[in-house]
Amino acid sequence: MCLAVPGRIVTIEGDDPILRAGIVDFSGVTKRVNLSYVPDAKIGDFVLVHVGFAISTVDEEEAAKVFSYLREMGDLAELVDQGEPKP
Amino acid sequence: MKFIDEYRDRESAEGYARALRRITTRHWTLMEVCGGQTHAIVKFGVDELLPPGVELVHGPGCPVCVTPLELIEKAIEIAARPEVIFCSFGDMLRVPGRDRDLLAVKSAGGDVRIVYSPLDAVTIAEKHPDREVVFFAVGFETTAPANAMAVFQAAQKGITNFSLLVSHVLVPPAMEAILSSAQTRVQGFLAAGHVCTVMGFTEYEPIAARYKVPIVVTGFEPLDILQGVFMCVKQLEEGRHEVENQYARAVRRHGNQPAQQLVDEVFRVVPRKWRGVGEIPQSGLGLQPRYDAYDAELKFDVVHRVLDEPKECISGLIMQGLKKPNECPAFAGVCTPEHPLGATMVSSEGACAAYYRYRRVAFDPQGEVQGHGR
Ligand code: SF4
């Protein structure tokens, strides 16, 4: 129900902030999406779309952190393992 | 698909599972709030990657599942009227009412239509000025901005043959209701990421402090969930109880403010009944009095219907994290997705449906091997 899918903005139209809309590309499938809740989003940005509305922009820098966090945790865990050898 | 596929990577998932095993020293029970997360957990077997000490229980986070029987009955009554075009998200059509569902109304000749967005319903109203178009506005905070916009646009365009049957629920009051129950087993929460894209997460800070539970705002892909579990267990092991944000690629601390503004313009906070749970104070949204003309309950005079839930369904206990679907005597026997007794068996995000679809083999009393999926 709260499913929201990331897609890339291809076009933006409409000057009225309430009617701001555009075409969003979900890996080849395109849909018309209301963009009034992401007033700063530009063409090329990724947005999360829920029932025809973009509800958030996707931050590319933050997106990579899931993987770097894992690396940090992995490194830390290895350090701890080396420091405290199990009997 | 970008921002999806990379978060399903098996190797990284196992990395998280290993890291989690290293830090877990005790038994911890966490609740994922959102039904979308429940679905992903059961589908991808995320729970099977966790160390034996870490248990996930499934929360009330499926708006379809918590819509009370009396609202379904109101929907059925309105949808059956000849002048009405009743529009809904597809999930609601098979939720059982007292003796039939919306799909049965449709088969009997009712004009019931599945729409993708509430704005589609507004467009239908514009095209059919001689009919009454009603949209079944179900959802959490994630969906509220879309439904608010539908009413707002209808009002701006002077469309008068459009109304909402509102069944909006709010997540933080439900989490508090669960935590304040004496029987609760929940020690930490994975908060629903998409609810937080709209609302931010400041509302959770007093809850984390008052009940001393860590709350981690979490996304929906397997790696998101594993990282959310890791962050939550890490806090528990370290004796911390803070609000942390795993889903920072989509969630900002104060959420989406233009969306919140329009929600406040159109809706106000009201008490709401949750199916299987009962009434929770200040746990839902209703239309502001200035939008009364768009309230289908007033328009069709169905405000005062009250109904009790069927007794055999234990979905209320499941959604409070007290039972698992396979502990229900009706599970996969009397109750199946084809003949659901409760809404948690209907929606793909309902815990019962997720278990039925992906875990039935493990629980089949006859031990017959059955295919997965529909
Ligand atoms: S299996 Fe069916 S009857 Fe049992 S709790 Fe789930 S929906 Fe209700």
C-alpha cells in the first residue's frame, strides 16, 4: 500500500505549483506523475513515486551509504575479532 | 532497476547477516511496522538470514488490513447505489465485508472501478457530471498527500460530484498503542520508510525516549531491512534508544513540507477504529469541516453504522506482534486468499497473505509439497 517506486524525471510541465507534473521513467516504463510535492526536483533527478505522486527526491550520495556502512562494519568487526581472539 | 536491484545483492546481505551475528549477544524482538517490509522480509527470506536470537514480528502497517469492517460495509452500501461510480485501489475490492465484498458489488452490476491514483477519480468525476464519483481514501501518511490533492483540486475546479470515503490511519499512535500494551514483546522498531518521506521522523523521538525503544527509519529492500535490523540491534546491545535514519536516500528529518501543508489544509486528526485492534485515539485523518461537501459518509448518510469484527480471525493479535499467522487455527485451512476471513489474508502486504504465499510449504499440516505463488 505504501509502495513507492524510484524513477527518473524526463519532462516537467505546468507553471501552477499545484498542477506541476511530468513524465517519469521507471527503467523503460514511463508514467505521468504529479510533481507538486517535489518543487525543487529537476529533469534527470530520481524521485520516489507513490499513487501517481512524487513524494521525495532520491539523494544519490546517501543511496551509496548502505554499502559503505557495511564495509565499515565489516572492517570494524574484523579489527575487533583480531583484537580479542577467542580461546 | 536503479535504486532497487543493488539493494537485493546477496553478498552484501550475507555481509550484514555476518555483522549482525557478531554483535548479537541476547534475544531481541523487533517489529517492522510496514506491511511492505513484511512482504519483502517473507519474500526474500530476510528473517531466515538473521541470527536465532533476533526475531521479527509483523506490525499493523497495512492500511487495507486495519480498515474496520464497518467502513467496508459503508463502502459496499455506497458502491451499490445506481448513481455512484465507486473508485478504489485494487487491494480493497476483496476485503470481506459482513457477507460480501466490493468485487461482489461489481459483479452484481455496481460501477466499481480500480484506479491507480486518486487524481484518476477526479478525472472520472469531470467526465461524468451526472454521476457521483466516490474514492475510497485508504492509507497511511504516505498516501494522505495524494488524497488531499484530489480533494483540493476538485474544490479548485468546482467539481461537486466527487467525494472521499476516508479511512486514513496514522502510524505513530499505533506504535504507542502497541508499546503501552502490557503484553507487548516489542523491544525495537523498524519505522516505515515511506511514511517518513512525508512526515519526517521527529514524531518518533518522544516515543523512543518515553518507552526506551530504539526506532530506526528503514527502507523496503532486503539490504535496507538488514541494515535497519543491524542498527536497531546495535542500539539495543549498547543500551541506547534513539531514532536513527537508515533510509536517508529518501527520508529527511522534517519530511516533505509542501505535502504536509496540503494534508493539514484538507485533513484533521481524528480518533479511528483499527480492524482487529479497536479504537485508537488521535490515530486517523478525517476531512476538515470546510471540506464537508467532499465527505462521502455525510453525502450518503452512512455515518452511524457500527459493526463488530468476526470472532475467529486473530489478525488483531498478529498486527500487535503477539502471534504469527501460522498460529491462527484458520490459517491456510478455512482462511485462504481465495476465501479470506480477515483482511490480513487479502492484501499482498498483509502478514497472513505473505505467509500463505511464500511460507505455506513449511506449515502445511499434510506435509504436501505445494508450489509457491498464486
Ligand atoms: S489466517 Fe485468516 S483468520 Fe487467521 S488471522 Fe489471518 S486473516 Fe484472520
